[in-house]
Amino acid sequence: MTSQMPLAQPDATAPDFTFTVFTPTRNRAETLHRPYESLLAQTDQDFEWLIVDNDSQDDTASLVERWSAEAPFPIRFIRQENRGLHGSMNRGIMEARGRYLLTLASDDTCPAEALERFKYHWTTIPEDQRDSFVGVAGLVADEHGRIVGTAYPHDPTDSDAVEIRYRYRVKGEKWAALRVDVLRLFPLPTIDGYLGYIPESIIWNRIGRQYRTRYVNEVLRTFHLDAPVSLARPRNAGDNAPGGLLEAKELLNHDIRWLRHGPRAFFVMAARYGRWSIHLRHSLSDQYRGLTNTAARLLWIAALPVGLVMYVGDLRLLERPRAARERAPVNHD
């Protein structure tokens, strides 16, 4: 069957930089020095720092203005009304002037050689194969040097976002430098009036159906455990329902061929499909019609009781005293 997915076309306009380092912010002046200091230390300075700010009410703007006057690399600061993390990502991708985009959180750091190493790993891909690759992804560690999740099965591993998860069972957060021309073909979906959590896995999986990634077992970013509250943190789990439902439907409808490699993971996703659908008051017939293949529908029917239990658990959490809810971790799952 011929793929109908979009393919990136050659861009007549050459990028201004090799990299755009993109940082979404909202009231992060307290930690924004971390990525700034990491970028100052980079051995490869062929990049711009693009900050998309979601209407911060702290000193972010004045801080960035001061840094812009002294930094050896260009800093662009774009302020907008709060559009949530997915709105910030889409804006960052469209505004990027680099060939590759890296998202560096406002509370994270990276080693001085990070950009240099991304560039090196890209050049190890045979030149006649690079059009079929979207980028390079490395490992993430916490500030104590512990790998977040698991390493890749080989170094390097050429794969995609779905295969790496279900065939190779790689888990945890990773860090990638990805082609901007490809990212522009796969914007994060938006929902009118919804600023909550939309899993990035939606676009990584879509890209993975068309492009490969070179995965390398090298720590290229540091995750700090004292990270502030997420831009997309909800008041309660049910607030995640629109984004969570998108993720579940996407996987069940488009990646069900991987069911035999990860039956438990797909069962859990089918349960979440039911859970989020109940939150959104979708009827059983609507839930059934929302799935487009027999395997997904059968899995949903089998998992529906578990989804109902998840939904009831969300309601019970909501009934807890507010102070207790605020102390409890929010489960995006």
C-alpha cells in the first residue's frame, strides 16, 4: 500500500543556524538560568535560543532582555497569551530558524558538548539515507547521573518511536534533535479552549510511521528533580481527558500492528480510551465508532471494566480535600 503520509520537500531557503534550541516558559525566571548557562558553555555555538513565553507574570522578560545584550548567541523572546505547552511547541516549530530543533526545558541542563555530539551523530548516518531520518535522540539522566528509563538495545539503534517502545521496550524520557522541515508537517493537534495535556507521543508516533531516528546511548541532557509544576499540569486527572483520549485513539487506530509486541501496554491504553471517553460523556456507541479496526474494538470491550475503575478512582481523588490533592502527584496516565 502506498503511504499517504506527507514527505518533507527541499527548502529553497537555507536555515540560519544548525540548531534552534527551543524553550517554552511560563513563570520560570527562577530556573531559566540553567538552560542559559548550559548554552553559554556549548562547544558548538551554531545555534539560536528561541524562548516562547506563555504570558509569564514574573521577571522572565527582563531577565531574557539582559541576557540578550550579553550572550554570544542570538536569543529570540516571543511572548504570547497562554496557549498551553502544545501551543508553545507549535509556535516554536514554526518560528525556528535552525535546521534541527531541540526542546530544552526551562529547568534542565545539558553537557557542554551536547550540540557538538548531536551534529557528530547525524553525520554518521550515510548521506544517501539521511532523507529517511528525522533526527538523532540520546539519553537523559537526572542530576545524580542516573539514566531516566532504559538505554537503547544497540549503539546506535536505527528505529522509530513506536518500534523502539514496543519491540525494544525502551522506556523513559529521551532528548532529540529533529529536522524542522519534518516537524512542520506534524504539528501537535489543538482542541478549541483546551490548554491541558496533549501527549507529544502523538506526533512522535506519526513521524515514526514515515521517518527513522538514530538512537544513541549517550547522555545529552540532565533532568532536574526539583522541576516546577508543568505548563500542562491539571487541577484533576479528568482535566487530561481530551488529550489522553487523542493519544489512546491514535495508538489503537494506527499502531495496533504492534499489539503482539506489547499486549499489556495496548490493553492499558484501551482501558484509558474508555476512561477518558467516560470523562467526556461519550456514549458506548460513540466509543465503538471512534475505533477503526476489529482488534482495537475487541481490546476496548475487554478493557472497558478497567477503564470504568480508573474513572471511579479519578472521581474519588477529586473528592479528597483540596490540600491533599495538591500534595498528591498528578497521573497523566
